[in-house]
Amino acid sequence: MIAGIDFSLLTVEIFTAALGLGLLIINLIVPGNQRSATGYLTVLGLLGILLVTLSYEGVEKTFMDGMYIIDPFATFFKRLFLVAAILVTISSLPFVKKLGYNEGDFFSLLVFATLGMMVLVSAGELITLYLGLELMTISFYILVSFKKKDAKSCEAGIKYIILSAMSSALLLYGLSLVYGLTKTTIIEQIASTLAAGTMQPLMALGIIFLLAGFGFKISLVPFHMWAPDVYEGAPTPITAFLAVASKAAALAAFVRIFLIGFPAYQEYWITLVIVLSVLTMVLGNLVAIPQTNIKRLLAYSSISQAGYLLLGIVAFSSMGIGAILFFSIIYVFTNVGAFMVVVALSTSTGSHKIEDYSGLYRRAPLLAVVMLFCLLSLAGLPPLAGFVGKLYLFIAVIEKGYIWLALLAVLMSMVSVYYYLLVVKVMFLKEPPQNSGIIKVPNGLQIAMVFSLILIIVLGIYPKPLSDLAMSVAHTFFPFSF
């Protein structure tokens, strides 16, 4: 312990940073034809760090005067990021092998993006939060445009940089307004300062800027304009990581800063959150219907899922936060599972058009079955895990009296069933293209897909262990009743 810092509490972050730097060094000193094991080394390293998080069970400490927080809420999300990173790394192996260059750089950036997420969810003050957010985002800048010879990837990278820079400026301006009015960057101290006063116009402006900044990172309507193009142009494994882990990290930071920092102004900002949730669910689902590209369809699906996740914040309760935690874990396996199928098929055919999934059941039964269950889980159909996740979110808002909002969410889920079944129809009922052969799937990718499929089914039939964990974390994060 040095200067009040217990470095043992930073073990996960230190190991993650060491892994990222180690992968960079390997890329520099190992000849190009011998770097094929870099991805497997990344998986082993991330698995080891995931095991280290087990030692954090029940730990709830802050240090550096509350600048950094280690609590069950942060630990839960760090495990989520690590699991997502492991699955994405496995799904990246065929992509990186086909790419043929900078393997170490790719996996190192993926690890550093994970580190940024970890810092983001443990940040107890505004500057640390912003640093974690930018570490994550800058890593994604490079990963999105990693296919440097692909025009769509480069275009996606440029769009992401420009729009993300604008959103970061809005967020930073909002943070500066909050600091200027409260004279502190510590989130808990902000809450105590605001509790004694009345809403000021500048504070309202600061909260609006914060909502806009986080809305971009979570891809909420109307701040979603970057998502479809970036998701389509980015390497498919990175699209999955953006859709799952970065969204969860930004949402976790949103929860911490708004529910801990601004509970005194809940009646003001909760109305804006309700509007954003409604717009996101409606537009995300309706615009997904005419899509002909599977990545753009999943992009709009991801946008709509963000609207469902906001229901937990609207509930402003331990039940609502527990539902967010549960749904976030389910979303990792469901969404990454779908994108793993996209990776396998695009590696074989080079296409992302939905029509190229014709007769997939005959060409690759495993891919078709995994995609089927993942899409049905995203739609929220029983007895799959997605149904339970949405059910908890709906119950949370109903308990707070927002019955109309829950009914709207159910209606939008029914709409999503339609466009998901369009993909299922193509896979199972249409004839495969002429001269199309059997699609070979790497063993590692098969194992990861089967693992995700099993969890989607098991957690739908028997959700109690995960739901109990999520609710216990939520009660620890909010030991009082709203």
C-alpha cells in the first residue's frame, strides 16, 4: 500500500494492462509467420484474469478519496467484459488468420479496449470516468478501421472518429458544467452538494449534455446515426464487441453517475430517459424490418435492445438495476453468438447479405441452429434467456406504475419477432445458392457457439442463480430503497 492506494485492488486492471503490453511486444519481436498463437495466448490471458476476479467476491472499497471504486457492481461488469472479450477473441481467430497482418496489434487493442471498460465502470469521479471512456473509444477507432485495404472499414473508422469526437465533446462539456456548479468531480460528493439546492439552468444543461454523450456511446435514438454504418463496415468480431461490451460499459457508467450523482434531480432527467427509451425501441425495431444486410439488421436490433435496457433506469430501483445486470449478461451470449455465425459465414462467402443465408441449415446445420436460437432469444421468446431478461425489465417498470411503457416494449418485441423470423425463413425454407458447398467452421468457433447456445437455453429454463446474483449486486449497489 502506497499513499493510501491498496494496489491489490487493482490486480485485474494491472494484469489486463500487462497482457495488452505483452501482446504488443510479442508482435514486435516474433516473426510474422510465427504469430498464429497470439490469439490463443490472448484467450488464456483473459481466462486467467477472469479467474482473478473471483478473489473480489464481496469486496466493496474505495480509494484515492473515492476516485476509484471496487464494488460488486464494478466486479460484475468486469466479468461481463472479460467473458465478451474471450468470446470475441475466439470469433476473431479466423478473421485475423485470413487478414494476415498485425495479429498482435489487433488482440492488444482488444485487450486495451477491455481495460478502458474496466476503468469506466470503477470510476468514482468524472475525470477518471472520462479517461476510461477515451481509452476504450480510441482503441475502437483503430479496431473499426483495422481492414486498411477495405473501403467500408476505413469509411466506418472515419465516421466513428468524427461522430465519437463530437459526442465526447458534449460529454466533456457536460462534465465541466457539473464540476463548475458543484466544485467537485467525486460522484458521491456531487450528490450531497446537489441535494441541498434547487435545479439551476446550467445544471439542467449539463445533465442534457451528459445524456447526449452517453446516448451516443449506448447508441440511443437520436444519437444512433453512427451505429448502422460502423457496424456494417467494421470487422465483424469488433462489431460484436461494440454492440455488447462497449454498450454495457457506457450503460454501467450512466447508471453510476445518474443514480448516484443526480438522484435529487430524478424527476427532471427521468422524463428524458423515458423519451429516449421509447424512441430507441420504436425506431430500432421498425427500421430493422427492411434491412437486407445481416450486420445492419443486427445493428438496429442492438439499438432497440438499448431501449429495453433503459427501462431498468426508468424504474429507478434495485429491481430495475438487477434487471439491467441480468439482461446484460444474457445479451453477451445471445448477441455474440449471432455474430459468431456471421463471422463463420462471411469468412466462407465474403458476404453479409441476408439472401446469402439461403439454405444455411443444409450447408451448416450448427450455424443455422445457433442463429435461430440467438434471434429468438433477442426477440424475447420463451423459454430462452432473452425472455426472462425482458420479463424482469418489464416487471421493474410496471412496479413503478409505467404500465403503458411496458406494453409498448412488449409490442415492439412482437415487431422484432417479424424481422428475426425473416432471417429464419431464409435459413430454413429457401434453397441454398447454386454451387454452394458445406461451410467449414473452425473447432474453436464451434465450441464457443455451442457454449453460448447452451447458456441461452439453460438460463432461460433455470435463471435463478444468475438472477439472484444480479439482484444481490443491485441491492449492494443501492442498499437503500428508492
